[in-house]
Amino acid sequence: MDAAIAFGQKKLGQNIVFSGDGRLVKDSKKQSYYRLKGVNKDWMDEGGSGTIGWFHIYKDGRVVEDR
């Protein structure tokens, strides 16, 4: 999961914190990814939830917003 977090921060910025349950899941094409929640540290510091969304982060480095 550490690699997935690094991919997510590379795409969305170092100010984003990711969390999830650590389970790999598979999409309809049988490709594995982590489903992680992204939060912005600055927004949290200002008293908000910081949530920017949920993301599918694949082993190949793709970061796809969960819609």
C-alpha cells in the first residue's frame, strides 16, 4: 500500500494524506487497485474534514477518482 500512497501523492501532491483498509480489490478487467480516501492537510488544519475524494490507485501508477 505504501507504493500506492506514493503514486497518489505524486499525482495529487505531497499535501494529500491517504487512508484505507489496506485491501487490494479488482476492477471489471481483473486489475488490482487500492481504494483510498484522500484528504488535504491544509483543509484539516482549517477545521474541515479535508476530504477531496476516494481514489482507485493501481499498481502501475494510475490514479483514478472513484465517482
